[in-house]
Amino acid sequence: MFYERGTIDDVNNLANPANLAQRDAWLDKRLPAVEQVRPGLWSIPVPIPINPLRYVLVYALEHPGGVTIIDAGWNTDEAYDALTAGLAVAGYQLTDVKAILVTHIHPDHYGLAGRIREATGAWIGLHPADARLLHGRYDDSAIDELIARERALLLRCGVPDLTAQELAGASMIIKHLVTMAAPDRLIEDGQTLDIPGWNLRALWTPGHSPGHLCFTDPDRRLLFSGDHVLAKITPIVAVHPQSAPNPLADYLDALRSVAKLDIAEVLPAHEYRFTDLADRVDYVVGHHEDRLTEVATLVGESDGVTCWDLASRLTWSRPWETIPPFMQRSANNETLAHLVWLEVKGDLRRTPGEPDLWRR
């Protein structure tokens, strides 16, 4: 749990909403209504605490014998009660949940899954790349090692020692919002899920997490995008102790892959549903290309710069000094992802040390 989804790398472009009321609720900072999106498909907002995203959109797919949900929310009583109440609006009880498809293992998507399984007997599905991270991320016996690895990464980025020590364990305040739950089934890229009445297929879309999954129903032309593609903000794509070596390259490749799908409507895990998938992908790819240019330009103005110093000089959605410390860590690690991608392409070089120095 070393970085949180956030709104640091905000973009002002808004995707075309599929539902104006849901879009307006997001902009007005209200919880949207439980909504029947299509026959047999419901959108249920589940509140998440201490987070500017405010809620997760859990999707309930009806089928003979019950419902399957995509994502779950944080493990809080408020989230549990909201999900239960939302299912009741759709005509179901929590015990009707037969499966929980988790897009990725961040707390606002995975945290409540174990508690739901305990109450219902539903199976939990997760991509293998994220399943492999569960022990190191959420098991009490492994947390100290993960904190130490994060501190070492921050020191190499040029974060001052005391600050690195503070930031390395910053996410521990939300660890209690996750019920550790190993998946019952591993979901592979391209796999068709056994959900009667649905042609639901898994798409591996790494970047925001190593095992992030989207789900598509080509018959209904729907994409359940998790955090991969959102209507307003860009998800955090960062280098951290549990990330892939070059997560930004993975993310951009996965973005371009989903843009080729014949999709009428995107159902993300936050904000609101939207219709213009290809245009949205183009915008987000362009946003990262602009960021790569900005990073390379700033590095070129210095004869060796640390990642931490560079992050503090980049353009964010708010002044650097007003960004909370734990989100500064996310910003640093996201900056590192851009540096790594530029290094792989040969545009930048790194002089290893404590800290590493970056040059053109």
C-alpha cells in the first residue's frame, strides 16, 4: 500500500458523459444515485473515506441465481451498508452475490472483497500479477520489508532522510481498510468469464497496477475500465517496490490496445460513465507525451538532477507546497516512471548513487 489513487496528475478535459446526472453529481461533489444502466446491469456508488475520489462505482451484473459484482470498495461499515442498500434497490440481497471480479488490488477496489466473501460465499477473481503482490502488500509479517524497500527507493530519488522515513510508511494509516483475501480464481488476459447471459472477457491492462484488469462485453459494446481509463483524471502510474520495471510503457501500450475496441460506453470505477473511448485515450496518451517532454526539458536544463527535485518543479494541478506529503510521494514515484521510460528510450541517462542523478 505504497501509494494511493489521487488527483495529483489532473487533466481538465472531460469525457462525454453517458449520463448527465451522474456527471453532474461528480462535479457537484455529491454521491450519484444507484442506477440501472442497462437491463440486468446496475451502477452502485460505494463511499470511500479520506479520498478526493469520494466513491467507487461497483457494477452489479444480473444472471440466473444472483449477481456478479465488479470491484467492491473499502472495508468500512459505511461501504458495506451502501453496497447492501444499492443491491436492495436492484432487488437483491448481499447474499445474492456469487462472484467478485476485482480490477486491481488497491484498497478502494479490493478492500471489501474478503468481507463480502465471508458473508456470501462468493468467489473472488484477480489477475495473477496482482495476486502475487498480496502477501507483500497486506500481510503484517511482510509490511516492514516493503516499507524498507520504499524508503530505499525514496533515498535514491533524493528525498531527505527524515522525509523518506516518514513517507515510506504513509499508507499504513489505511491498512485496516483492507480484509486480506487470497483470490479463489486467477483471471488471465483474454479469458471469458463463466457468467450466464454475459459474454464477459478479461483484458489485462497493466500500468496503474501490474495486474490491472478491464472487462468487456463485446455483444453489449461495454467496457468496465476500472482505473485504466477515467473520464476526467489520469490514474497514477508509478515506479515503486511492487511495480513493473517500466510501468508507463506498459500503461501506454494497454491504453492503445483498448482504444481499438468497438465500445459504445465506458463504465469506469470512479467519476462517471462516458462514451468517447478512443478520444479519451488519445487525450491521455497526449497528456503523458507532454509530460515526457516537460521532464526531458527540465532535466536538460541541469547538469544532474534528482527525481525528487524534478518532481517539485513539474506542473501539477496545484502548487507543490500545498500537496499533502503522501501525495508528494505518489508524485515523486510517478515522475520516476517518466524518467525510467525516457531512460529506456535512450533520451536520458542515470548516474546511480544515493541519490541517482539524471542527465540528458
